[in-house]
Amino acid sequence: MSNRLIAVLALASLFALPAWAAGNESASLFVTQPSRIGTVMLKPGSYRIRVRSRQSQATVYRHGRRIATVPAAWKRLPHRPQRTEILLSHNRVQQVRFGGRLMALTFPGAKQG
């Protein structure tokens, strides 16, 4: 491999998207009592939260059907969680931490700790 090709590959890797922005992320959520994500009230049951890379909104699905799109923001974490975690407080989804990713999804109106 020529030195020129190695230099081009090294430079290209500097501008590559971070791992958290490489694709779509999703997380499963099960709530046993009415809960809120953003401004949307969720009835007890199972849900899937999906977000596309670099977007500032998340889509909430129940039984495979889209029920809401809510504003969201990305926040850098101090370390990568081993598995996907959803943080709830007072029946409100605060944050979604995706396993192995340094970025977490947060929701406006949720108190951040």
C-alpha cells in the first residue's frame, strides 16, 4: 500500500461519523402505569422507541404502529453503557442510553440528572 493511500485513509477516518451517528437506534420500553415521553402520555404496555442518526426526534411505536413522534436531543455520556437502558423518573422517560454508545437520547421537559 502506498504512503499516499494510507494518508488518504487516515484523513478519511478523521471525518467519519461517530459510532452513535452511524445508523438507527431503538429500545424497548414496558410501562406498568401511565407514563410520559416528551409531551405524549403512554398507557401501560410495551413500546419501541426508535431514532435515526443525527435527528432531533424519536418515534414511539406500539404493536408495530407509530403512535407518536416526540422532540429529542443527544447528550454525551461519560462512559458507554454495556446494554441499552431507559431512565424513568416520576413516570416520565428521562433518557435512553444505547448499549455500547457514548450518546444518549434525552427529551425536552424531562429533568436531567
